[in-house]
Amino acid sequence: MADTGGTARPGVTPAERIEALRALIRHHDYRYYVLDSPEISDAEYDALFRELQDLEAAHPELITPDSPTQRVGGEPLAAFRQVRHIEPMLSLANAKNEEELRAWYTRVAKLAGEAGAGPELLRFVLEPKIDGLAVSLRYEDGRLVVGATRGNGEVGEDVTANLRTISTVPLAMLAAAAPYPSVVEVRGEVYLPLAAFAQLNEQRVAAGEPTFANPRNAAAGSLRQLDPRVTASRPLSTWFYGIGYVEGRDFAAHHEVLEWLRRAGFRVNPDVRMAATVEEVIAGCREWEERRDRLDYDIDGVVVKLDDRRLQSALGAAGRDPRWAVAYKFAPTTAQTRLLKIHINVGRTGVLNPWAELEPVEVGGVTVERATLHNEEDIRRKDLREGDMVIVQRAGDVIPQIVAPLTELRTGAEKPFSMPSECPSCGTPVVRVAGEVAVRCPNPGCPAKRAEAIKHFVSKGAMDIDGVGEKLVERLLSLGLIRDAADLYRLEASQLADLERLGEKSAANIIAAIEASKKRPLARVIFALGIPHVGAENAELLARRFGSMQALREASMEEIAETPGIGPVIAESVRQYFRDPRNLDLLARLEEAGVTMAAPARADTGAAGAREGGGRGGAQGPLSGKTLVLTGTLPTLSRQQATDLIEAAGGRVTGSVSTKTDYVVVGEEAGSKLTRARELGISLLDEEGLRTLLRG
């Protein structure tokens, strides 16, 4: 059982107890900050820390710089002194594409052969290239004595006081790494997590301070503070990736260095991998690029290093670039451009959604001309103005978003934004429901709302009507061929064939797709109706609970709210939907057209069976009996596809996180469900982890 401190111990001197406490606290810091696997509660940790503070206060002569109590920021510095690295911190040559990476590999193989090394020594280590600030930490006999920035590679700035405030920087190495080198320079990267970067910029906007252009600038600005207390106030973190000068210990391979650093208490990326061939190297770089947008930190490439350290020495460097390492660079995910204008789009529920028209800029390999702005509150929080130079971010296939304005570049000509008082589509005065951020158009007949409702109805996650996209919906509405979704089922091929760019074959295919959509399951139909707050998962829960559209329509708010995963807000929204005569008319015409209005009969009859069952139809599989929640946007799976896969494997998808949830599957822009899952200690999965579970 872990020692959690307490009163004085008979026969133990204060110096001995202080050393024991320091060792315990270092161990628990390592478990918490590096491994993310604490062994004791916060209260137990606090008790250890308080005991150490009390003992050091009583015996100030025993306080040392590497004590965990000395991690807080001290008094401001007058200036940074310079530190000369014992071994220079070299830069890296870049490979901008796979062809250049293959060329680098060929050169390394040739040089290695000339140095007398056989093919068996051509093993490589692949590490993510963290987009942060490079640092070198000098340890003597296992204790941190000085930490410096990279500077010009030969000389850096002494930022020891600031580095001491970062929880993932060991002030003293763990005993597992003994015997310690008499001197060693540990190399790493200080960075700011993406969520912390966004929060920091919002705080700076609120305080009227200039924003940071990217997480790297934010990390550098945070570490290079003359007042260590400022650094301590920012949630900086670190990854460590190697050593420079070392005295008193020999390492044959780079992967041995990384393993030793882990034992010593340093945070080493857990996904570092080995590769033996150029194809394995390229495959590893591709994998990192694919998962880049799912990380909570910025990477701008992959560092490929020859593993054998003796061979590294034999190959040497060309100028300031080592021949034995290269950085495979990714396309940047952020860029700077001008916000030309803020436009408004009216959604299917009447919400006025702002979006940004941008001066075209290339981000992540594509040209970006617009970005999401979420809502009016988001615009005000970031203080975005028309005419601002802004930072645009695009990760994977996610819609680009504006991170922050570059306030120091303002000229005074920029225009603050305010939400219109009238709907831009129909001119109806907008309303704001108490407690909601959204501004809505209340007009049921608003043309924009009607168009968006039909677009949602035909979308892939809903009725999935192939060939009926946004442009065709708008054409059909403008020509008066449809007024709502039910009118789609009255269309004839001859009406479509006369439209520009369609023709008879395309028209016939569209009519066939509309006909096929009639057989979509009840859950899809409920989702397609566009009931506010009812997403794909909630529609599935309602379909299981009630079994038919009629039963759902006749259910009371209390009965709806009793459905597991459905709360009072959703229940009220469902009841309001079915109270509207226009919606009832739509449903009647959909039913008349032959659209599914009831789920197929199940072996486990009754609402109880629907509530208690595992996967769809009681399917058995690797997820039998497991309850999962989906949050955010997954890289390759839609919400409905992920739900279908989980249910086919015997699992159950619910709309809210509770103590009964087994896993939460997390995608891009995950929301409050992720926060709740962390509070409850529920296992988190990305899409890759979900697929692993599905394979059993």
C-alpha cells in the first residue's frame, strides 16, 4: 500500500523523511502527469505534499532546488543569461514528400555501406515532430541544474526557473534510471495543448492583449517570460525525444535512450515506432499524418532517425543538419488570411448561423474561402471583426474554423459584428429563447428553413436519397415542384428529365432512389423529420422505445422522458413537434406515400424488451451487453455508420453519458459528453480503438 504521509515517525530523522517524501511525490507525479495513471487520490497526494512543506518549513537548511515544493514560480528575472550547450542542438533537413524521403533513405543506406555497416543496422525510429519550443535540460547525477532554449543551436537562453514550473519536467530523475550519468543533456519540446491554446487566446482577447498566431508561438511566449509566475499560470507540457552530451553512461541505440528516459521519469511519446525498410518508414509517416487531427497537440511532421548511435556518429552532419535524421513535413493546418465578411445562413430549425467569407488561402493542402463561426457568442468571445487578419485552422476533413484575430495588425477600419434583428431570408423579427445562445427565425413558412429541412431529410444520415443534393433541392423549390419533403414522393421522372443537366437516365435513377428511401428504418425517418435536439442516436432510442410513429406521436412528455438517454428537454421538443398541425400533415402525407412508420416486429416484444436489449435485434458479438456513447465527428464514419456497426456487434448506443456507459467514442470537436466521461472515469476510444473492439 502506498505511503501517504502522516505524523513524525520514530527513529526517522527529518532529513530521511524529507528524502522519502520527495521520492514518493516524484513517483506519484510521474504516474499522474506522465503515465496518466494515478495510484492515489488527490487528497492522499495533498497530504504527502503538505507534510513535505511542513518539514521543509521547520528545517529550511534541508530545502534543495530539486524538491517538488520548489516547482512554483519565483521572483521575476532581470534578464535571461546565456547558456552554451555542451553538444550543439542541430537542426533537421526536411523531406517535403515521399519522393524526397526515399532519396534521403537511399543516401543514408549508401553512407552506411561506406562506413562498413550492413543492411541489418538500417533500423529507424519514427517520432512525431512536435510543433513547440526545443529545450535542453542538463542533469548532473540525476538532478536538474540548468535548462535552456535551443537558441542558435550553440547558445540558448537560461529558462531554468520557468522549466521548473512545468509539471512534466522532472526536477530529479526516478530511481529506476540509476545509475545516473554524471552529466547528461536531455532534449525535448515544450508545447501548449490545443484546447489550452484556444482558451489562452480567448483570455488575451478579453484582456485586450494581442493573440498568439499558433500554439508554437504561445508555448515560446509562455516559456520565455522573465516572471516565472506567468509561465506557471499556463498549462505547458513536454515531450522528450533524446539526449545530447552524456558522460558516465553509454547507449548503443536511440530506442534504448528513449526507454531509459521513460524510466527516468521523462514524458516520451508512447506511439514512437521502429521501421526496418523504406516502405515501413513511409507507412509510419502516413499513419501519423492520418491521425494528426485527432491529437490534442500540434505536430508538423515526423522525425525519422537512424537507430544505431555509433552509426549516427559515423555518418556525422552536413553543416548543421545530421545526415542520420530527417523531418518529413506535413502541409500546415493553420494559415493567416483576411476575414472579408460575416454572412448568415438560416438552418432548418430557424437558427441563424454565422459564417466567414475569407480571402482565399491554402491550408492543409486545400484552398479555403469560408470558415465556421458557430454562433454570435463565439464571435464576441474571440472579438472577430470584418476586415481582421485571422488565424484559420483546418484539421483533416473538418470544416475550417477561425482560431483568433491578429489584433496587433488592426488598422481601425475593422467592423464589429452584430446579429441581424430580422431573418435575412423572410424578414421576420428574430427571437432568442431565454438561456439559449441561438437566435432563431420563428416563421414556420420561412423559405430558408423549408429548404434546409428538405436538405436534412434527404441527407446520408437520414433518408439517404442518392442524387438529391442541395442544388437540386433548391431548384425544385424555386420551380414550385416541391414545398416540403413529402412532395418528393410525388415527383415523376418526366418532371426531372426536363431540368438542365439531368436527362432521362439521371431522372429515372433519382426517382428510383426516392422510392428506395421509403424502406428506411423508423429511426432514420424520425431523425429525418428534423425535430430540434433529436439526433441520430436519440432517434434510435425513441424508435426502440415506442416502435411506431403513431405510438411516439401519442406518447406524453413524461413517457418520452422515461426513455433511457432522453431527457426532459428532448421530450418537450418531441411533444412540441407533434402538436404542430403542419408537422402532422407532413407525417400523414409521408405515410400515404409508403414511408416506413413502424419498426419490424421483434422477438423481444414490448417496450421493456426494447429498453433492456443489447444491440439491434438482440445481436450477439464482441460488444454484447456494452453501452457506448458517440461524441464529436469521427474521421471516416458517420454517426449512423458507427451506430450500425456497434449494434451489429451487439452493443447499444445511447445519447448521454452515465455510470452505466462502458465506452465513449470521441471524435473531432467532442463536447460535454467527453468532459462527463472524464469525470466518471469512463474508457475513451477514438475511431481506431472502436474498430479494434469491433474486431473482437
